[in-house]
Amino acid sequence: MDPMKLSQILGTLSTVWFFLFFVGMLLWVFWPSRKRHMDHQSRIPLQDDER
């Protein structure tokens, strides 16, 4: 196989893979059953340090 053709195929496959990974992460974060956990995580930076 021509190295240029292989490079194009691998570039296309990596783009599709990263897009699917990104969509999967969005689904995981915004899934309705995870709302309570994500709300808790979003308030962590606003909590006072207890030292």
C-alpha cells in the first residue's frame, strides 16, 4: 500500500475515532441519571477549604 494512501486512511480513522469518543463523553456527562453527581462536582470549587 502506498504510504500516502495509508496516511490519509489513518488520518480519517483517527478523526472519526476522536469524534465518537467526544460524543461518548458528552453522553456520559449529560446523561440524566448522572445529574446529581455532576451538580455536586460543579460546586466543589466554591466550597471553603477546611484546614
